[in-house]
Amino acid sequence: MDKNTFTGLFLIMIVLAGSFYFFKPSEAELKKESARIAADSVAKRGAATGSATPAAAKASPASTVLDSATLKGPFGTNLTGTEKTTVLENDKLKLTLTNKGGKILAVEVKHEKSFTGKPLVLFSGNTNKFGLKLNVNGKIINTNDLYFTSTTTGTAVTMRANYSADKYVEFFYDLQPNKNNVTFNINLNGLNQVVQGNAVTLNWETTLMQQEKSVKNEQRYSAPYYKYLDKNPDHLDFAKDVKEDLTEGKIEWVAFKQHFFSGVLVPKDGFNKAEIEVKVSTTPGEIKWYGANLQLPFNQLAAQSYAMNFYFGNNKFSELQKQGHEIEKIVEMGYWPLKYINRFVVLPVFNFLEGFGWGYGLIILVLTVLLKVALSPLTYKSYISMAKMRILKPEMDEIKAKVGEDNATLLQQEYLKLYKQVGVNPLGGCLPMVLQLPIVMAFFFFFPNLFELRGESFLWMHDLSTYDEFIKFGFTVPFIGDHLSLMCILMTISTLIFTYFNNQVSGATGQMKYIGYIMPIVFLGVLNDYPAGLNYYYFLANMLTFGQQFLIKRMVNDEKIHAILRDNKAKPEEKKKKSKFQTRLDDYMRQQQQTKIQEKKSK
């Protein structure tokens, strides 16, 4: 080793020795570093075992309690862990809860199947979110991202996420025996020193999975519902993506409604306001995505609690009625006045017939018979009015030949004179049909939303709540779809036959004769995807109308009607008993005469 190398190494040793002496840590710094290493060790052991409570929390009072804010931020000890599930079940529900987010991961409704025959699961998996959004030191903490500590006691499960030893978020679930209800409580303990603001947000999101055969129908009747205190329930749009802010007052409940099943959350003291959203899904096997941000008051109390109740189950009207809060109104009964007809007339009669234990095919038949009997006076009146118009047709043709078609105003006046002379109301055949229309339309809403028909078979129809596939194309045909429903075909044929015989009764000619044949063809395309139970009802209604008209035709003699019309025409004007229509007709004729006089004077 030469002299220069030796000198260099000697100087380096002196520098190193000096640095060790002058830069060694103080006793205070050594203690602080020891505490940091111990904290990291505790956090790693907690993450490996899935425990959310650090060992330091069990230290003696003289030792320092570790605040989670020192461990990777707020609720730092709960940011990592191993997902574990807990199952609660009774005779009606099977709930799967997870410690990841402390939420209900999946809900299975027992004794019900999807259209594929699999267990009916309302929601499941990571697309389902349920948790609080907390503002901690300006940072939003979502409990969906935290790993909770789970404790099971009988039918109840408690999920807890610790901020520190005496500060925590706790979710409590209790599945009630033999019910579709889950008691749900939120407890915020000691977080008044941590959470900022005077409100916390409860976030609920889920993706509805396909349960029924017709995706189109399931989407048509699925939407988020809500109810303001002291107001009727309302819902978001059924057909398109929409987001709505609910700020008009206390919100009594929120429901994620699917066609035949729902999840409903009812808080004891209501939500202050909410933001609800729906998106129509285009992914196979999915129906829609729902999202809700529900605001709860936070009064900065040391112990803040929120009591709530879940309902998970079917949309049977009577079952929802038991829940109170007008939740049964999520079952669509149609617009005014259709919903009142369905709720207070059709549904009670249907429930009465259901009590006999008959099959639903027979119940629909009897219901249709009762309806037709109740409407038979209107049917009879409509038939007689159309028969009078048919008998008058030869005289109307004579007037038309005499006056000509060029002067439409004069022709109409001559027709009105004839109606007045014989005492006929030309609208008499239409008015009874118009009065029957609300009943017919009411059933259009009643059967597609009737849970009782779900899974019920009749003849070749395996499920009256959806369409029957007589022919499956394997491809989509414009206007028709990918199938043909046999009951829809029978309904269309019966409507065409009904139109033919109706034209014979009314004596319709020209364009009016053929317009009636267009609508049944349109209905074939529209109703082909609708429930077989609805098409079955329309088919029965047509067939029973045939029967009624046959009986009326046997009872009514056209010659007698013609004789009555001739007698009315021969009576002196002063002896004729005027109907309301004839009175209005006289007024109209006088106005026409006065108009003619005024026109002559002006000339």
C-alpha cells in the first residue's frame, strides 16, 4: 500500500467516527422511532388476521391509545383485511352479509324461482353497495371500502369499524322470524369529534338482475319509487336514464322496485333529502341500475343512532299493504280513474274468487263473465242503437241521393232532421262503448302487474304473467319480435271476427268498414310480448260479447224496431217525448236557421 492510499483511508475512518458521534439520535428520537415500529407491527398483524381492533387498544390505561388517523389515515386499520361472509335466514329470506362494507351482500327470496328455475336472488356481488359517506377532516370516507368486525348473536349480526378504541361506526342487522323484514340500525359512537358537517349520506346502489322471461316487460315495470311525508308515492321514469333531486320535504321511504319484487328502506325519522338515479342496462342478464344518496341529520352527538327497516320480497298488493306507509302503491294500477277501478272493484273481486281455491285460468274466466254481466245493460243499449242506425240506412241513402254528396252541410242537416223525426241518437251506439272503455283499459294495467299470476299455468300457457311461445323464430322480426304468442293470435282472430259481426249490426260501409280491421293487427304487434293472462282476458271478452250479441239478436226483432221508428216519425211534433239529444238537436237546428237568415240579410 503506498503512502497516498494509506493517508486517504485514515482520513475516511476519522470522518465516519466523527459522524457517528456527532449525529447519533437523542433518547427522545429513539423512543419515537420505537413507537412507530411497534404501530406498524400491530397494523400488519391486524391485516393478516382480519381484525379491525389494534392490540394497542387493549393496553393498560397508562399506555398511549393509538388513533387510527396515525395509521394510513382515518379508519386506517380497516382499510385492509380478508372478506368474510355471514348468513342469516328464516322461512322467507336468506341474507348473506359481508364484513367488506359491513353490508348485505345478497338477498334470496325463498320459495320463488327466476324464469330459468334458479333461486331468486334480488341482488348480489360487488355491484351492490350500501354504506355511509363521512366527511372526516375534509376527506370523504365511504364505509363500503372498510373491513368491519362481525359479531353474530342469534338472528342478529353487528358490524363494527373502529376509528379508535371508543370511536366507531356500527351497523346492526336483525332478520325478523317468518317475515320479509330486516331491522337495521346505524350507530355512530364518538364521531362528533371526527365527522364534520350536520349531515351524513347513506349511499345505496344495486344492479337488478333479470328474473322474468321478457326483459322488455321487466324493464317496463321497474323503477325507483319514493314517498314524501303526507304525499302520494312517486317514481322515476320507467323508460330512460334519469337523476332526480328530492328536496321538497321529509322522505318517508325509498324503494328499489323490480317488476314483481322489491327492496324497500323505511327510516324511522325519514331522510332529509335524497338524490335518486336510474339507468337502463343493455348488458344481457341485467335490467337496470339504481343509485340513491340519502341524507341523514347529524346532530354532533356523542352517540348518534338511526333506526330503519328493510322489506325484501314480492310485490303482491296485500303483502305490501301489511308493511304500511302506502308501500302497496308501488304496484302500478294505471292512471286516474283506472287505478280506482282496479283497486276498489277489480282487485277485491279477484281476491274474493281467489278464496275458492280455483286455478287462475278459471278465476280470469269467472271475472270476465261477471264483468260482462255487469256491463250487459250498456251492451244491450249499444246493440239497439246500432240496429236503429242500420234500419235507417235505406232512408239515409235516399236523402243522400236526393241532396247529393257535394253539399255536405245540407246533407248533414237532412240527416239530423231524420234523426229528430224518428227519435234516434246517432251516438247512442258509441256512448255505451265509451263508458265500457275505462274497464277494458283498467285490465291492461291490472294483469301485467298482478303478482298472483307469476308462475301459474293454464292449458298450454306455462306462466300467465308472461307471453307464451307458440312459435320461436330464433331471430327478431320487425313489429312482432322473436316469437309468436298463441293466445295473442287467438285474441287477434277473435277481435277480427268481432269487428266483422259489429259491422253487420251497425251497417258500416266505406272506409269505416275497414278501419276496424286495422286495430287488431296493430294489437297483435303490441300485445305479442304482453302476459298471456291479459290476452286470455281479451279473448274471453270477445267471445262473451259474441254470446251476448247472439242472445240480444234472438230477443230483438228488427221489424218491431222499424215499426217503432215509423210510429215516432208519424207522431205530431208536440206529442213526441224529447230526449236530451233531441233537445240539443232542436237547439242546433234553430241556430242553423238563424245563421241562414243572417246570411240572407247580409246579402
